[in-house]
Amino acid sequence: MKLLKGLAMSLSLAVTMAFGVATADEVRVPVAEQGKNAGIEVPKSGITKAAVEQKFGAPQSIQGPVGDPPITKWIYAGFTVYFEYDRVIHAVIHHQ
């Protein structure tokens, strides 16, 4: 019995040494920086819907308003703009 335990531990150690420990790299990109180098300009927080439409044109589609405060989403070809009432609260570049 003792011999079997020793053999099992030796085999386990040999397998671990032969294959090593699997590792992986993790890449973290903060949400606000994910499209930084994409060359896509997006609306700044705080500007109005009218200013966004004047600068970027009409959106491809509009969703909302939903909730309280009302959140509206304008979808453009390369990005999406989120509004609270009439002001931009966030813009997100679409994943390429």
C-alpha cells in the first residue's frame, strides 16, 4: 500500500514536470480606452442631441427612451451614443 502511494506521488510529480503548469496572458483594456487608437471620433459627454446630430448627422437607428431618468441610445455605423434626457452621458466605439 505504501509502495502504491509513493508510486502514485512519483507519477503525479513526473506528469507535472513533463507538462509544466499551463499559463495564459490576460489582456485588460479599460472600456474608455478600447477604441482610442481606432481613429474614430465620438461625441463628448455633456453635449446635446442637437449638437451630436449637427456634427455626426442623423443616427442609423434610435432606441428608447427607457427608464427614469430616460436613457436614449443613438446607433451610428462605428459607435453608439447614450443620452440621459438631452445630454450625452457616454459614447462607445463598436468592436471591429
